[in-house]
Amino acid sequence: MTIAVHISHTDEQGSVFLQACFSILVRQHHSHQFIFFKEKNQPAFLQENNASFINISPAIKNNLLLHYWYNYKLPALLQKNNVVLFINDNAVTSLRSTVKQCMIIKDLENIQHLLKPGTGRSYAKKFFPKFLSNANIICTSSLYLTDKIQQYFPATAHRLHTINHGLSPHYKPISFDEKQQVQDTCSNGLPYFYFEVTKANAATILPLLKAFSQFKKWQRSSFRLLLLYKGKAPAEPVADFKNYKYQEDVILMAHGTPAEAARIMAASYAVIYLPAHYLTGFTGLHAMRCQVPLISSGEDFCQSLFGDAAVYCKTVSDDIAKQMMIVYKDEGIYKSLVKKGTDLSEAYSWKNTADLLWNACMPE
């Protein structure tokens, strides 16, 4: 059997969903042939006799080109190569191909306009229901996503499969001495709260800074707040930062390599995670894998994923500060979060996800 896979660009967390899965599956299933469609500037991620790569042309740079390639270029490529199954993680399908298709939905971006009216991309609003209807197999990365899709599109129930996802191997616990080394480098040897800044959560920096001010006033501690940015860190995280009383205790850092970012997280006292509308990346689970307590937004999609392995807050300064205080003062809660988070994160591995994906596509 020939299976074709569209490998999309690397996501924010530096790991590629289908690359991770098929690095495992290609080696497990030598009797099948695998064709990978990729961008010209993407390297081939494995070298096996049963795997080949085809560059996409024209390059998919926007939704118009995505739609064109999927519906006017892909069908002929699938037919030419006698493909029996096509898999992609772009949450789309080819509406002009009769080949069996598996559509993977990794996050809430494509259905956020259903959950929060007025949000979302116009392309997803227009075509997402058609893609769902056309897909033979629909896989999601969480039970929350599965439940929401089934809620809004009941006809998909028999085609839905939850396959979870894996985590980057860079995220893992580090020793006390390693933590001290990272803290010496990043925060003059002082403990810090960790917050990853992305375009999606940048608006939460202001309430976070206000919460940190309250925490400092209540505790008069030496704690710092580390803001880790994707790309270059700005001179100021918010306007008029020069007037912020605790500016000397706020650290602005660029992301660096995935391994460096993971060590900075693993050396933190606690991770604060405040997604605005939907889960982005794996920050919360990475914190748990590093055995660092998690303070999370109280949105239902966060609570569905993290359960009792996190403490929750509204994205307002008073509530964030309250949870920072709880994690700081209550050693029992701190240890409980580390234990429950570690246990929860154990379920997330690319091997498990690869096996679930294969079983969904190849039922016995």
C-alpha cells in the first residue's frame, strides 16, 4: 500500500507532528511505501528504502495557494503514485480527490469561530465544515477537541479518533546543580516565574506584570519574572515599562535553541500559562514533563487537558497573583502539582500517538 503524507512547516514548539509520527511508522511498516510532500526548503527528515519525498510547487505561502495545491495539484499526484491513503495535519482535505483521506486537527484554531463568535480565519469558517464532511478519518490531539467537534458536527462521531501528541525530548527534569547554573546565568542566581510570550498571548503581559507587582508587595521576596520571547526580546514588554516599580526583577530573554529554552523552563520555580482563545503549543505539558508546577488560565480547554495537575486563574492581575502566592507558600500544593503533572505528562509520547494514528487509519 502507498501512503502519502503532507509534511507542513515546523510549529512554534519546534517539533513537527507528522514528522515525529512517521519517523516511527516508516520504520515499523516496511511492507508499505510512504510518499512525503514537503516544501522545497525543508530537508528530508529520514532516509529509508520505503520513503520518498516530493517537493510542493508552487510553495504554499497562504490559504489561496493551500486551496489551489490541495484541489488542483494534489489529486493528480495521488493518482499518479497510486496512493491509497492521504494524511495531513493542516486540518484540510482535498475536495477534488476520491482517495481516502485522514485529516488531523492539532489545536482549536480551526474551530475557535464556533467557540468564540467573531474570531477565527475566514478560510476556516467557509471551508472547515466541508473538509470535515469530506474526511474519511478525523484525528484530534485531545479529548477536548474531539468533544467540541462532535458537539458542533454530530455526523462526524463515527470518524473521530483522539490520538493525543508527543512532547519534545528537550523538556525533562534537571538536577538541583543544573537549576542553579541556569539561574546563575539568567537571574543572578535568584528563583523566577516563567512565562512564554507569543503573538497569541502578548495581551496578557500587562495583567501578568500587575500580578507580579502584587506578589512582590505581599511577599517582599527576591523572586523574578522571566519572559521568554520567540525571536528577539523587545527593549520593553509593555508601554511605559520604565515606570514599572519592579522592572529590575523582570527578565526579557530571546528563545534561543529548543534545548536552551527547555533548560530555562526546567530551572524555573513555576510556569505561568495564559492562552487567550485556544491552546497554543505544549507549554503546559512541557512544564509538567520538567516537573515544574503549572499556573494556568482557567479556560475550559485548559482544565480539560490539565485536570487537577495545575492551579487555575482568570486572566486578571488579582487572580494570577493569588495563584502565584498559593504555589509559593503552600509546599503541599507545590509537591502535589509536581507529582500529578509528572504522571499526566507520561501519557504523552510520539510512540503512543503514532500507534493510535496507525490504528485509526488501518483498522483491523
